[in-house]
Amino acid sequence: MARRQDGSRQGLLCLLGLLAAQLQPLLATTAQPSSASLSSRHSNNWAVLVSTSRFWLNYRHIVNTMSIYHVVKRLGIPDSNIILMIPDDMACNPRNPLPAQLFNNESRKLDVYGQDVEVDYRGYEVTVANFLQVLTGRHAPEVPLSRRMLSDNSSNVLVYLSGHGGDEFMKFNDVEELLAQDLADALAQMSEKGRFREMLLIVETCQAATLVQRVTAPNTILVACSQKGQQSLSFKSDPELGLSLIDRFTYQTLAFFENMDISSNEKLSDLFKTYSYDLMESHFSYRMTNTSRKPENVQLTDFFGAVADVRTGSQRGPQDHMLHGDQDARRFLMTALSTDSPDTLDSLLLRPPDGRLEGLASSSAVAGMAPNRMPTVPAGSLTLRRWTGLALLVTIFYVSLAYIGGGGGS
């Protein structure tokens, strides 16, 4: 009997040791800190610039977006890091007396359409679904890389929206609406997936503040040109075109950026000081969600300009050339995708059309990846499994004690 009891004890102790060994990696994984915190290094910038209005009478909304496009390009963000969504080709509209040109001022000194514009989504491709997919990265497999925002948790992202809107909605192409809750959910998904380090979201529409009032994603700066019940008014009309050229909020923004370059140290608070109710006839507002930074600590070039990504010991090419408008930007981007760690890639980019992940190691786009790398598990699932495992361990321990005690008394 004593030998049987000793054998039972040894067997149970071995079982407990095996369970502890299985649970140890799970407990260690759960304790790892999040990589999407603001402490991560700022290494690249992206811009998503969207006009949501079509038809000739909405000329100014397209010009608003094209004007911001020229600002970010002048300050160093290349087309490879800009997603431009334009719902109507105003430059080639038959009613345009100035073919292939767009102007934001009656002096016509600057053609904001230019000769090197890269539009990623045009016409009826500018939809709520495509906009949200650009933000979250949840594209169909056939969507090319050039139409995706390949950001990560070291990216600062600028999102600019211009169009018609109302209380908690913004119209897209005059056929559908982006709702405030949908926008808030998309930004929350971006934060969870580590698709940005910080985000600056600017909305130019009527009642703009209502569109961003539900956003709670961390490290997000929200700027709205008007309050609930207020309109976003137009500015600068051209008698030959017969319509307004630009909106007042964007006009004041452009006036501030007129004298800036990539080396400028102007802060977000400096821009805010220039917004005048006397000119806009609406009250702008801003909100910084779950961040310790203040407007006076945020450099405008953190979002509107480019940064150089210098990594010692990496296989990457010279990123300062890519991020300052080099013509080979696309080649450098593809080099980064083929040599970086899998942790910096969106898993959706690696999924073949049949949905299976086998054979990825042989793919030229992801050469060097381990084919059986453990998939990422959501934090909530890890926490649940951690406590379930601990409860199982405690239960087995007490059952073992009861069994051993019962064996000793018989």
C-alpha cells in the first residue's frame, strides 16, 4: 500500500510539473507590454487625404483636399506614403474653362492639380467602405500595395476630410454617409492593430465636431472646423468659373503653412492661434484623446512633414532618400517589405487569395519568414486563458492532496 501511495504521489507531481511547463509560455506572453504605446520611435509619416463630394458645384471640396496634398508633398511626404481619394475629376470636367487645372485663389498663381498628382481612389471608388478599409488595413487580397496604407506603430498618420456633412455624419459621393460611430470604431481598430503611433484627424465640413465626438482611440488629435449647428463656409469666388474656390478653414490653414518648410519648428498651438471666427464665421475645436501631449508640444512637421528612418545594422535602403521625395520611392518601399521582420507587416498583406498561409516562406515577397510562426493572440484571449490555466492548476493540486490524504487513511 505504501509503495502504491508513493507511486501515486510521484505521478501527480509529474503531472503538475508538465502543466506548469505548458502554462509558463502563456503567462510570459500575457505579461509583455503593448508595442503601440507613444514611447515607440517615430520613424515614418502617412497621409490619407479625402474629398467626399462630387459634381461641379462642389469644386471647392476637391480644391481643399488638393491644396493639403501639395502642402504635405512640399514638406517631404512622397506619393508612396499618401492615399489620395478624389470623387470627381474637376480638372477634366467639361464645364471647366481652364482644362487640366485647379486653383484655390482668383489670382491663379498655383495650379493645385499640377502635373505629378497620383490619385489612388477616384470617382465612385471613393466610398465609406474603401475609406474605412484604408484606415483599418482590412482589404481584399487583390488590392495592390499602392492603394494601401502600410503604416505601423511607429507611424504618425494625418487624416484630412473635406465635404458636406451634418450632425454625426459626412456624405460620401452624395449616395452614402460616414457615421460618427463608424469612424470611432475604425480608429479604435487601428489603435488595437498598432497601425499608428499618433494620429491627427482634421475635418472640414458643417457641424464637424459632431463627427469626431465619439472617438476614444488613444494618441489621437481631433480638429474640427465647426461646432454643432454651425456651417463650414466657402471663400474666394472666381467669376469665370462661376463658383467658390476654397473653404475658409482650409484657406486659413494654407495661409499658415505658406512660410513653413521641413526644418520649421512651429507647433500645433501656433496653427490654432490663427483660426479666426471673424474670417471663418464658425468656431473651430480640438480634442486630444488619451494622450499626455499638449498642442504646444506637438510639431506640425510631425504630421505634415517627413522623417528619415535610419536603422543601423538593417538591410533596408537609405530611407531618408525615400521619405524626401526620391523618384525610386516605390522600389525602396518594396525593399522594406521584403527584408523587414514579419512583425512590421499586416498579416492581411501576406494572405494568398485562397486564404491559406502555407508556403509563405517560399514567397519572394516575404523571403526569410518562418512558415510556422505562432499567430498573434488577442490580449483579452490571453488573459482568459491565463486565469483558466491557473484555476485548473489549483483544482488539480487540491484533488491531489485529497487523493493522497484518502490513500494514507485507508
